[in-house]
Amino acid sequence: MRQIDHTMPLSSLKFIADCHLGRLAKYLRILGYDTLYFPHIEDNDLIELSNKEDRIILTRDKELSKRKKVNAFYLLSTDIHEQLQVLFTHFSLSKKAHAFPRCTICNTPIHTVAKEEIIHLLPEGVKKNFEYFEQCPTCGRIYWHGDHYRNMMSLLHEIH
């Protein structure tokens, strides 16, 4: 098990969130942190993947966090604001990371895509009101800066 270096650069700090922390995983991905999440995964498989990929397990399972040879961080709170604040403080995470560099669904880095390439996939209102889009090359999900984006950014700005 490696020692946690709280000053690690964004590109090298990787997480894996347990089944209780799906929303947290989504927000970490929004901030650009490589964060795996599986809604159903056995503890031993979670630990094995964490060790294999040198990831910190984020967990609400106190017993899991106490197991030997487990690189885990226990989160007491169930509130997303508090969870993010604890992680920002403990790991010196930056809220100034590039917003939305990773797919919130599958964790793959996303890229800019021309509106013309995806226009047939967009809802009518989005076609009319937005020009900038990003897409996940793995799952195909399309992103634009609408209300959902603004709401997520607002939540992140509320964290001190």
C-alpha cells in the first residue's frame, strides 16, 4: 500500500468510490479527477482494483476503511457538500480543475465535437440554443452547458 501524498498533481491522484458514493464520483469526474465507480462491486474486488491501479478507495464503509493493506479514505457524511469539502481539504484538491474533462458516466476523457456531427442526436431546444458540445468517445454521451451544467457548477462554487 502506498503512502498518500496530499500534494500529488491532478493527473496522478486517482480514486475509486464505493457503491455508496456515486454522486461524489460524478462530481470528482466533473473536476477532472480520475474516479471509478461501480454501483455493485464486492469489497475484495474493489480492493484488488484499487491496489492494481494505485487508486484511493473513497468509502462510507468504516470496516472497509480499517482493513489491512487497503488504501482507503472513510467519509462520515452523507451530504455531498460536506464530502467534497472534506476531500478538498484532506487531499488538497483544486476546485479550479478544468470543468468537465471526464465523462460523468464512464470516466473517459471527453473531447470537443462539432455541432454538425451530432445535431441529429440533439433535442430541438438544444439545437436552437447551444453551439459548444463535448462528447465521450466511449459511451457517446453528449455534453453542453445548459441548466444541469450550471446547477453542478453552482454546487461546486458553494464549497469553501
